[in-house]
Amino acid sequence: MPAAAFETRDVTKTYGQRRALDGVSLKVEPGEMVALIGPSGSGKSTLLRAITALVEIDPGKGRIEVFGLPVQVDGRSTEHVRGVRARVGFIFQQFNLVGRLTLYSNVMIGALGRIPAWRGLLGAWPKKEQTTAMQALQRLGVSDYAGQRAATLSGGQQQRGAIARTLVQGAETILADEPVASLDPVSARRVMEALQELNKKDGLTVVVTLHHVDYALKYCRRVVALQAGKVVYDGPAAGLDHKLLIDIYGPEFDDALEAKTNAKFH
């Protein structure tokens, strides 16, 4: 049996007096597309960042494995972190593109782990990597903007460029932290469709944190809900009924849903 894409076991993370993660155990298999949902401050982003040791977990019995390799044990990162990060693409809410560089150059950054450092510094990209980058940009529908500075592009275009960068990287798993939170509905849909296509056609594991429950229900078969740092639901999207969503988000969920519904008709 292939190793899990990642597995967390009894993971805790404390900031001062607040527990961002409280004994979280979660296993995601290769090829899954999973949504992480929950109210603000529930621990979604902290969990995603802990998987690649961008956040160090508390000392103790907590453990994180990625591709079967221990990444964090007893609150310490292991020697496997660098190798694991090369295989995991991380997509951030604010895109993390270098604004003064062209979209093409930003996407090529994904190849830096496979080529000599001097090539990256001089922009002397190997032909194979150049072809891969342009194919990725074309696939994400932003190849026409390859020569344009990233700072001049829309949020949706930048985010699709960030996804293209993970393809050049050769990522086996994509962790996307609120990738559509700052996008308009049309751009958000395109980004979610792109992630879904990579999952279905390429078999990439995708884990995405989302504020919009409707996106989670539409694009992900499995949903994991966090509340106050604990997993309170882990199952099929179809199992998330209205009552359960109220339990997860509180009575404010109805107000937000009503406001969204009213906005559609005004």
C-alpha cells in the first residue's frame, strides 16, 4: 500500500494561552481532494502550515508524517523536511508571487529545486523547464500574460500563476491556504476548477482551506471541519447538513447565509 499523502497524530500547537490545534489526528490518502473548513481561528491555516513544518508543533507525542516520512516529532522538525517540501506545492491566499518579476519568471521559480543555483540567478533556464512552464501557464489559461509583471495582473490571474508554479515544481500534493478568499466569484470558480482538474486528471492530492462552505461542498468529496483546534467533522461533503453547519459555525452561519442569498437578488 502506498504511504499516506500525510498523516497527523495527536498534534497540538499553542500560541501563548490559546491552543490553535488541540490533539488533531488526520490522515489524507494519495489522490484525495479535501476541504478544511471552520470559523476563523479554528486552526485551519495552522494545521496546513504544520504539515510542511512552516509552523512547529508543541513538544510531546504529536507527530506529522508526509509520504510516510516523519516531518515533525516531539515538536522538532526532522531531516526530511527539505525533501518533503520539494514534493509539496503550497498556495497562499496572497499568491506569494514576486511583483516585479514576470509571471513566467515567477512560475520558473518552481524549478529551482531541480537545477543548479547559478541557472536560476542568471535566468538561464533549461529548455525542458521552459517548455514545462509554458505548458503549465497555458493549461491554467494565463499563458498570454507570461511576459507581464505579476504585480499588474488580477488576483485570479496571479493565483492561477501560483498553481502553475506548483506544476513546474513537480508537486505530488498541493496544500492551498484560502486560495480564493480575496478573489471575486468568477476568479474563485476558475481557481477551484483548476485545483479540481489537477486532482481528477493528474491524480494530485489537494487539501484546501476554505471560508466558503458552498465551494467545499461543490468541489470536494471529503470535508474536515475544525472548531477551536479540534476536528469536529470528517466525512463526505454530503453529510454536512444545515444543523451540523450551525453546530460548527454557530447561529451566525444563518445570518451569513441569508445575507448571501439576499445579495443574489439585489
